[in-house]
Amino acid sequence: MQPRREVNAQYEELVTVRRALHRMPELAFLEHRTQEYILTYLKALSPDVLVKIAGTGVKAIFYAKNAKGTVAFRADMDALPMQEETGLDCASEHDGVMHSCGHDSHMAMALITARLVAEHRETLKENVVFLFQPAEEINEGAKLLIEEGALESPRVDRIFAYHIF
């Protein structure tokens, strides 16, 4: 399948994952249900390493044979203390907390990217690390990820963060 078609074929899964995550917003360092969702999703993809990090964060690694480097993808996890009033069927199930900054979309995109990486692991030229960062909204999660070695073992050469408008 052509790469663009293969990515587009993930659309329905992306929507499903994003809506599931949108329903369960959690504030900084309280992303326990979100962490479990991410761990369960990734476990089904059989990464070489899957660990909790930075309290409520997640790190997954897919190793390449004869890796020429390591690339990482980072998605933020936390929500904001705001009441959702959209009335959507996927609206927040937590009173006074919502994903109003797109972190649900960031996580969904990272999970679908992980699915595609898992499906093509035999062709990987570089190791691929997925980092799910808690507490982005209070500027504490990234520091804790780094302190706990998120960018080491394997050493990350390049990192990309998901963001939407």
C-alpha cells in the first residue's frame, strides 16, 4: 500500500482513539486513566520497551536492527481545569476538566504513528521512541521526563512534538 493511503486508512481509528481520550481528561500528574489507556493500546503493538515514566507518563521503544540513530515523538497528556459545554457525545466525563488544548489529538496521533511503526518494524532504519508527557500545562512534565532518562537508552538524536491548530 502507498504510504499516504496507508496513513489515510488509519483515519477512523484516529477518530475513535481521540474521542476516547477526549472523554477522560485529567489534570497534571493525575493522568492515571489516560496512562492506562496508552499502556493498553501500546502493549497490543508489542514495543520492545514499554514503561511508566515521570509519574503518569509513558515511554515506548521500537528498536531497529542496525539502527543508525534514534528518533522520538512526544505527545502531551494533561487537560485544563475548564468545564466542557460542547454537548458532544465524546464530551468530557470529568466535571470541570477538559481537553481544550488538543492534547487528546496529540496523543491519538502519536498512538496511530506507533501503530504504523509497529506494522513496519522490520524496515526501520532508526530506533523509534514514543514519549507521552504528563503535566505539560504546568511546565513540569518535560523536566521530569528528562531527569528520569527519557532521552537516553537509546540516546535520542531528534525529537518531534505533536501539535495542532
